[in-house]
Amino acid sequence: MTSQGKGIGAIIIGDEIILGRRQDKHFARIVDILAARGLTLAWALYAGDDRARLTDTLRRTLAGGDIVFSCGGIGNTPDDHTRQAAAAAAGVELVLHPDAEREIRARYAETGREVTPYALDMGRFPAGSRIIPNPVNRIAGFSLADHHFVPGFPQMAWPMIEWVLDHQYADCFNRNPSADAAIVVWEGLESVLTPLMVRIEAEFPGLKVFSLPFLGSAEVRRNIELGVRGAPEQVPAAMDLLRREVAALGYAWDEKSAPAK
């Protein structure tokens, strides 16, 4: 969530990811890019190269008002549908963006190639879009409202996402600081611990409680990672209460950083 009350979402597009032919790298990197600026991801989804489904998805997300980063499908090959889907979702036409055209022509001049209609297609964006500079090959991405569309190539996509954040949302950085802490509750049962979790969220409204059960293995016995995340000033007191009440329930616990037993 940003200081403007907007969530941040990610859409990762490509049949090769959906079909398991490539491993997605965008999700983890986007989380890191946001974290470096004191921001967090609210949601993420994966989508194949299906124009109708992309159009429906983007129609919903454009109406939702979140900041969204979309990776993939903005090229000009038959399996690229993101530009067309974004235009359809917004109810506008695709038009050749003059700044994108200038960058395409400059790139082709650098490489000694002829600019073809297919090349210019890569600069046709939904009417009203703004370009996102591409530091690798000058083939721009585009922004439409608070949706930002970048290529699927990580070496292009990631610096372009950083550029958008630094140029359009810098006022949101580090506005909502967050901290977290956790303990490992050995042999814990969520059904027993749930009333305590509810109590902590009620007493500390700036925090969320999380629990991550582990069923156990030959090396590590059953446990629950139990902690809080949210307003830094509330974390110490909430964790003190958590430790006391877990012990009162008869459970042994260790700090999360303790070696596994």
C-alpha cells in the first residue's frame, strides 16, 4: 500500500511461464525492488497469451485503481496481445506514440536497419499512454493511468519498473514503514493458537498476525512460525505478549532466528 492509499499489483504474462517452459523471475525481483523503496506488493497474478482473458483482467484492474506493473506481451509477434488488450480494456484505440516512434527510429539507425511497419507496431500504444524508456534497446514500454507495461525480458523490465517508481511514485517511498518478528512454536496447533492471534490483532490494530505451519520431517519436528507484521512501534509489545501467552498455553518456543531443532 502506498501513501496514496493505492495497492501495488503485478501481472506476469506469457504462455511459456503458464506452461512451465520458463521459470518466472519477475515476482521475486519486483518484491525486492519495492522493498528497497519501503513499498510492498499487495497482489500478483499470472496470465497466458490470451487476448480476451487479458482484456477482461485489465478491465478489472484498471477499474480497481491500484498501481500495476505488467511484464510481457508488448512486442509485435502474433503471440503478443498485451498492447491490444490494454487498449480494448480502456476502450481506446491503439495509436503510434510519437516518442516511442522516435526511439524506434533512433534504435534502427544505430543498428543500420530499415524501419518497417512491423517495427513501428511496437510503438503503437493505447491512446493517452505515456512511454517508459527502455535502457537496453530503446523500444519503449508504456504507462496507461497507473498501469505500467514493460517487456518480458528481465534485463529490460526491471530497470524500467525502477524508472517508473523513481519518477512517478517517489513521494510514496518509506511512508508506511513496516517491521516483523516471529517465534517458532514447537508442536503448536493453529486451532489452539487462533484465539491468541485474534486477541493480538484486536489489541494492536496496526499489526497483522501470521502463522506458517510446518508438518514436520525427519530432521525438524512439527512447528508453527508465529509472528506479527506492521507498525514498527507496536511490534516489540505485541511480541512480548505473544511469547508470554504461548508459554502460558504450555508450548515451548524459540526465536525465529534460532537453529532448527
